[in-house]
Amino acid sequence: MKKLFIPLALCAGLFLTACNNDAKKEEHAGHEAPKTKADSLMADVMDGHDVGMGKMGKLSTYEQLVQKALDSISKLPAKAQQAAAPLKEKLNVALEELKQAETGMNEWMDHFNMDSALDNAEERIKYLTSEKDRVGTVKVKILSSLSYADSVLKSKF
């Protein structure tokens, strides 16, 4: 039963994420093309945000799966725990990376000011350029942590 639940949960999570991404694409399809450099930068920032947010559900699911795997290892007999030590270390690294990615996205969103320097084009461009870089870093962290957790979970089963 447990062997069936995990793949089904992953498929459901992927399905929901895919549906969510399609809805966001349609939402952005109705927007006008950027007219200024600031508009273009804002679109880039929002694209980075949308990619990251689109993966947050999967991030949470993977955190739970990794934690369950760690909990399972801790319930094994001492010899089996010792044999699983390399896997446990990889799972701990994966969990930490997933948590850091989630924290990074949340912190970025808390500090991002969509209306920063609206009255000063030069300052707005500087701000949005910086935010584009920051959200890009967050996006990469999310995607890489998911990829690493996925590889560790696949090696476990």
C-alpha cells in the first residue's frame, strides 16, 4: 500500500503543478508586451517568481517525502541504520536544500516591492535589475534542490 501511495502522491503533485503553470501562462498571455526597459525587467522578475511559485507545492511534497524516508531509517535496527548512513546523509542534505529554497522564496517575496521607485525610471531599472538577479538565484535554488531531492529519493527505492 505504501509503495503505491508515494508514486500516486507524486503524480498528483505533478499534475496540479502542471495545471497551475498552464493557468499562469494563459494569465500572462493577455498582458501587453513590455513598453519600457522597466516593464521588461518587471516581466522578467515576475516570470522568475512564477516559475519559483509554481514549484512550491512540489517543494513541500518533497520535504515531506524526504522527512518520511529519514523517519523510516531512524526506526531501523542499529545495523540497518549503519548501512543506511550514506543515504541518510544525502537525505539530510536534500532536506536542508529544500528548506533553504523555500525560505529563499519566502524571504524574496517578503522584501520585494513591486512599486519601488515608480517615479524614478533610473532607480526603478536598478532596483528591478537587482531583483531579477535575486529571484533568478532563488529560482535556480528551487529547481536544483528539487532535482537533487528527486535523485536521492529515486536512489532510495
